[in-house]
Amino acid sequence: MELLNVFDYEAEAGRRLEPGAHGYYAGGAGDELTLRDNVAAYGRWLLRPRVLVDVDGCSTATTVLGQKLSMPLAIAPVAFQRVAHPDGEVGMAKAARSVGTAMCLSTLSTSTPAEVASTEALRWFQLYVFRDEGVTRDLVAQATDNGFCALVLTVDTPVLGRRERDFRTGFTIPPEITVASLGSGGVTPLEAFSLMSPSITWLDVERLASESKLPVLVKGVLTAEDARLACEHGASGIVVSNHGGRQLDGVAATIDALPEVVAAVDGRVEVLLDGGIRRGADVVKALALGARAVLAGRPPLWGLVVDGEAGAQRVLELLRDEIRLALQLIGCASPADVKRAHVARREA
């Protein structure tokens, strides 16, 4: 049967992955309330279409941080992609290049920044702060030297959330899988986790923003207070994120947190969002609530599981087509035409 949407790819990926690996990618923290609500929350927002608008030449193209993207959706960082498929992060980057969007490479990648750079995809680098400042500086240098266009600093992981699916299945990353960007031959996942600093503060953001040649986006913001602090400490952008529901269970779904953050930023930096994106209409709702673009992690990963690079590319193409359709049906010829009036909160 033809796979028609992200949900079809998700179901097929679940059939192909062994239970431990599937639980690692699909699961969340605690009771997984936030994991589920990230998806369900889009149903609390209704599109308000305007009719009799010429949308014959509708384009999904946009810019993020001045970089041209074919659509307001880029690929979120996902760790250990060679567990999902041998094509791994290199295959994902090739899929991003084929559809003309950006890929954010995880620090916990099974491919090096140089390997991903060889694909010539538009690329950002997701960064954790490590106990040893030399490790952090080396990662920034790898990203800079290999033509990455932005640093995406993840700030919601001073410690790892409790992901009970992994305990139930006993899942561990296979021993042959290493974090390729750390050390000359890579390090094991447990070693990488032990190197991360639980002492990260806004001073680290400020230092990174001032020392790096690349724009720094702060990923993991859910409140107005932290949005204002990000602007004050040199961030070039904010990603409204709850780590895909994998860190603190019971926090707001990202689409619900987005308006608060956008209001606090007040146009000073670009705001992006990740979490729960499954349809092109979800992307348009995020645009209407003030996001410049969104990041999607699990949807292209399910494509990678099913058919490697080609599967990831197909999922991205499906989402791009859905975004174009949603734009046309609400009366917008481009992402820039989407306004707050195009969405309303569903009454309880």
C-alpha cells in the first residue's frame, strides 16, 4: 500500500524497527503526556481561511537567518541516525539538499560534521555545552570549518529526562555506534552523556554568541521570561521546544507556548518551533502564531527508517506539498502572507 502521509510512514517504521530502537525514537519522558500533547495541541488551533485570493503562483519558499529554504520547515537534530538506517545522517542531509531545506546535525551524531558537509546540504549544528570547555570549542570549530551556517544550542538538557520505554525494553545504543564528532575515533553514547555539563547558564550562551562566527539559536525555550533572556544574552534566534516530550513531562505543548514566546521577543530575533509537526497545516498554524519556520525530527526519521535517503526525501516532499496546499486554501501566496488572523483558538 502506498504511504500517503507522515502517519503512514510512522506506522511502517514501527513495523520495521525492533522494539527497543522504536521505543527510543518514538518515546518520551515519564507518562508521555507532553509527547502526546505536542501532536494533539494542533487540534486546539483552527485555521481561518480567506477566499477569493489569487494563489495560482503560490510558493512555499522562505528565509531563515537570511538563508533561503524551499519551505518553512527544516530537519530537527535527531541522535544516532545509523541505528534507524545505514544511510544515517549523511542520507538525511542528502534528502535535505534534494528538497532545498536545512538539516540540523546532532552533536550525538553517528556521522562527522565533515561527512555531512560533503553532501553540500544547507546545514546547522546542534550543540551541547560540555564540562570540558575544550570539547565544546572543538565542536564549534568543526562546525565552523565545515561550513555549517548556525549553532543550535540545546539548553533543556542539563540532565537527561527519565524515558521509561527504554527501561522497559532494556534498549541501549549498539556498541558499534559511536558519537563520531567527539574524539579522534568517536566515543560511546554513555561517555558522551557523562561529558555534558549540568552547570550551563546564560553566561554560556553569551560567551558562545560573542566568540562564535556563527549565529546562535537557543533551543528549548518555553516561557516569555527565558525568551527575553535569550535576546538579552546575544541569541540570534529561539527554538520553542520541549525536546520532543523527551525531557520534562507535563510542560506545555510547543504550539501552545509559541504565542507567549513570540510576544516576549517582539520581533528582536527569529522564533522557530519544533514538536508535534505531522502535517503541512501544522506548519501553517505555527507561522500564523509567529514562527518563522519549524523543525521536524521524527517525520523525516520515519522516512529514513522505511527507505533510507529516498524515504526521508519523500516525507519532506509530502510535507512541502501539504504546506503549499494549506497556504493556497487559506488564501496565502507565500509563507510571508500568513498572519495571526489566519488562526483562532478552538473554544473549549
